[in-house]
Amino acid sequence: MGSYDDVLVVEEFNGEEPGAIQLKYYARGIGNVRVGFKGTDPHGETLELTKLVQLSPEEMAKSREAALALESRGYIYGTTQPAEQTQPAN
């Protein structure tokens, strides 16, 4: 879906799976555009952004509401605070 400049690449790993490294590519203003891997990742998952959709303010509010509802049911970490509603960035 095009190309991006100044992409941040994050190497993510799990100590229980030595040598398996997931690569997450983040483009400013877009978000995650690709997930890849290197090393001995047995799953070798690769994902790429294929479609970009801009939500209206109303759609975004509905999406935030749904995400917060999911968060409230899935909160399992006792040492971190659950997600909270914030004002959207302009």
C-alpha cells in the first residue's frame, strides 16, 4: 500500500522463545503498516497494511466506546491502570 519515510521499526521478543523476533513497522500518522519476523520464529507471521480508512468523528467516538467496553471486560493486569477515555487529538 505504498511506501513510507522515517518508519520506526520495533524488535519485539519473548524470553521464552530465544531467537524468535517480531518486527513491527510504524509510520507516523498512519500507525502499524507491517509486521514481520527474523530469527527462528516458528510461526513466521507477516502482516501488511492493505487498506487505510479515515473514520468520521462520530465513527471514531463509537469505536472508542466499543474499545473501552472491551477493555473493561478484558482487564487482567493487577499492576497497571485500565484504559481511560481521553480527548481526541486534533
